[in-house]
Amino acid sequence: MNPAAPELLDAMLRLVRLLETPHDIAVLAPLAEREILYRLMNGEQAARLRQIATAESKLQQVNRAIGWIRRNYDKTFSIEALASEASMSPSALHQHFKAVTAMSPLQYQKQLRLQEARRLILGAALDAASAGFRVGYESPSQFSREYRRLFGAPPLRDVARLRGASALEMVGA
């Protein structure tokens, strides 16, 4: 780690000293902040700071994709359209999405769909086929197969087990 340049330290000190004169903050703080950014972006660590800022922007782009999937989990989408939504190439989206979530965008969507379907079956008393259709599945058999794979049991058995566990918890409480 390199010591900070005297010019950078001077700008930071001026910013801190503005706390002593609150009436000057509105005018002078933005100038000091701008100088600090200038010094940072042109100093010895500029390349490293750019790397950090770029990594953060990739995270923000992945978060945009995650938000879009969460709002539209019941709709079919292409990776190309999602990548466009996140302002990334499809391959970059896939790589960064998987690094953040440990799954692909389609796996993430599938998990959201199945969790929402489980909630609908439990809370809204929908049957499995209706819940599957509501969250975007077109085939009841595909829904049941994927539900079993994620939760370890077909929808009816899983819900009965969960309701039984809830009843036991209420009796034991």
C-alpha cells in the first residue's frame, strides 16, 4: 500500500475542516469532493480503483437482471433479452450472474417460480396445476417433476408434510 499523495491529503483535510464552518459546506464540499475524486483517479492507485469500480458496476448490472427476473418470473425470456436489460453481453451476463447467485439466470427463474408456486399452494389453497400455470409453467408434469427435484417430494406430499409440521409446531407450542 502506498502512502497518499500530499495533494490528496490536503483536499481531504479541507473537506473535513468544513465541518467547522457549516455555512460553507453547501458551496465548498462539492468542490473538495470533486478534487478528491480527481486526485484518486489520477494517482498511483487509479488502475486499481477503476478495477474496483468496474467490478461494482458488473454487480449492479447483475442486480438489474435479478430485479427483472423477480418482477417477471412468470414470463418466458431469452438470455439475449435479459442481457440487453442488464446492458451486458449474454456470455458476460451468464458468467457474472453465476458468480453472484451460484446459478444460471434460468435456474434462478425456475427456483423463484417453484418457491412462489409452493407459497400459492400453501397460502392461497391453489391446486398444484393451477399454481404451476400461475407461475408460468405450461405443463403440469414438468412443473411436478421440477417441484419434486427442488423440494424432494411432489407438490401434494410436500404441502401435506409442511402443513403437518406446522400443526405439530402449533400443538407443541
